[in-house]
Amino acid sequence: APPITAMAARRGTDEMRDRVVLGEFGVRNVHTTDFPGNYPGYEDAWDQRRFEEAFRVDVIREEEDTLEFDMVGIDAAIANAFRRILLAEVPTMAVEKVFVYNNTSIVQDEILAHRLGLIPIRADPRLFEYRNQGDQEGTEIDTLQFQLKIKCKRNPQAAKESSDPDELYFNHKVYSRHMTWVPLGNQTDLFPDADFRPVHDDILIALLRPGQEIDVLMHCVKGIGKDHAKFSPVATASYRLLPDITLLQPIEDEAAETLQKCFSPGVIEIQNINGKKVARVANARLDTFSREVFRHEGLKNLVRLARVRNHYIFSVESTGILPPDVLVSEAIKILMGKCQRFLNELDSVSME
Amino acid sequence: VQADGTDGDCVTFVLHDEDHTLGNSLRYMVMKNPDVEFCGYCITHPSESKINFRIQTRGALPAVEPFRKGLSDLMGVCQHVLNTFEVRIPEQLRVTS
């Protein structure tokens, strides 16, 4: 009768608004459609208060270099903006100019310079300024200087028949721990307890043999990932949407067993009800959506695979320069800074 | 920022040094405004970092207003996200330690 179909219609539009449905051959309802005017009877205009009530952040896991957290109640455009900023616009310090005084190793100068640039440097970029365009020398507020000076010698005490390079030579492996900080100007006063060094001590830079030496001076500057990927502060930053698996009909016995194997372990659990095995969705969050269920003719119409459109599971892995929660805060501040820049420009244009 | 258009209620802003990061999020915020009839952005050429952001309003409202409101709303969203995030991180540390 009429009331039931009206409710079913409303459920249908709710599904279209809140869920991205994975069908057998494609994905439906991908784009956000909840703009004012699209759905009669829904209040879609922007309301900060409604947003604040519905929005929440849950931190799932926080280790020293990785952070996994959930953002619920936000749209794809903004979540993606945070992800793009984390990858490309949060600044860090990295080696930019390498002054080669002596390089007699078999690693070419430019290859060595490229490798040195990619080494993450433990230096808080918020303490430094960007270097001015065209400034070749660098001042103490925008540059960090490092020196790498190492020479390989033969070990006179090695056994005659030994062929192990660790025994035969001194300093034949150049690691990142051999890079030393050379303070510029008044940096010793500006940063009295600072310990500027690469994040990891055991990054192999080059291999040497007796008589070869590397003597380089490096200048680190502040930059962003958009300019060169060496400046990106995250190993990776990604998000996925929360999976939502619904069983449209009760599934029992053998079908239940097959269903459990179709999904990642832990997603479907089998319960024993009245002697029959019944499948139940235990934890949809663990699923990686391989869509194996669509390969089984009997099961594919009994399950609805979908994703919740406004629930984002972020995973941020830092390279070690800054802790991941600081990186996320910085990314949000950078987006605010962009908006502020345009607001200021608008105000200055309207003054004229 | 450069604006050009006919009446003032449909304007194309050219934003320099911007890309999908600000473009898409700003487009979402402006579309949530019920006075806006059309809002879209495009990247003119992938080698140049410039976006064309177009707003058309219903009625006689000048297009600069939804643009300004969209920017302030986006700032409000970011501020709230930042506050919520900064509250939740120390809470989590306290729970796990």
C-alpha cells in the first residue's frame, strides 16, 4: 500500500546519497549528489552546525611513524584535498645543492647528488624559511649545511687469503651516518640542542675501494613535494572508504561456508542457530573487496557490496621527519592558508 | 585572481598556482550554497597551474558573494577538523598508554 512504497523510495534515495555501490560490472553512485535542490524534502544547504554535529574523528592506531584514523561526516573533495596536501604541499628540508670537492668513487657525481637528495633529514622545517629565488649562497635561516668526507683505506692487519671486504678495507661502505652537520653563521646559537642528521643512520650511499674518496658539502633547503618528490614528508598517505556489506537474504550451510571464503578473514562469521550454520557480517571494515562473491552464481544476488560515502579511513606513514599527527595538522593548516590567501586577495581587489 | 563576465552574476575567476586540491573542495562548498545555479572548475592546461572557476548565481546576487562565502565556509570546516583532530590525538595516547 502507499506508505510502504514511500518508505522504500526514501530508502532507495538514502542509499543513492550515502552509499557507493559496487555492482558486478561497475561502480554506481560514485559522485556526491547531495547539493541543494537535487532531492526534494532533504535539507542540503551548507550548515556549519549540522556539519559539526555529524563530524567526528576516531584514531584507530598510532605508532611512531604510522597513523590510522577515521574521519566521518566529511566529503570526498575535502578528504582528497587533505591527502593531496600531505603528499605534495607539506614542506620539509632536503639536500638541494651538492658541492663536490673530490669524488674518485665509481658513483658518478650526479648520481651521488641524486641519492643524497633523497635522504630524509631530521630537521623541523617549521624552524626554517624558504630560500629566496635566485639566492645562490644561502643564509643561516634557510639553509642547513652537511659534510660527507670519507676515504677508503686498505686494512694492513687483514689475513692474506681473505676475500671479505669488511675485513680487507676500512670505510668501504659509505652510510648516511657519515654525514655531519656543519653549522652556518649563528646556527649554533639559534639551535643549541639541535641534532640535525639524517633520519636513518644506515642508508647506504656508495661503495668505495682503497684510494677512493668522497668529499662533498651539501646545502639543504626547505621545499615541497610538488617541486621534487624528495621533499614529500610521507612515505605514503592514502584513504579508503568504509566497506558496508549487507546480506539481502539469510544464507545457510554450504552457501555460508563459501560466502565466508569469498571475503577477507574475519569479515563473515558463521553462527550455529538451531543446528544450522548461518552467516553473519561480523566486521566489514577488514574487507578489501576482491569481489570474489560475484564469481559464484548462487551468491551474487544475495549480497550487496557498498561503501559508506562519507566515512574515510586514512592511513598516513611518515618518513620520520615529523610525526604523522603533526603532518596532518600541518596539512589542514595549509588548506586554511590557501583559503585565507584568496580571501585577502578578494578584499584587496574590492578595496580598489 | 582575475574576474571577467557579463553582468556580475556569472563570473569566471582565474586562480593562479592552484589545482584540484583547492579547486574541488571549493567547488563542493560553493555548490552547497542554495543561491548558486552553476559552479564548476577546470584546469586550462596541465602544464600550467591555473584553474578557471566559474560561478553562476540565481537572481541578482553578485557572483563574488558565493565565492567569498565558499572560502569562509571551507576555512570553517578546516578549523573544526583541526580542532577535533587535535583533541582526539592526545585522548588516544592517554587511552593506549
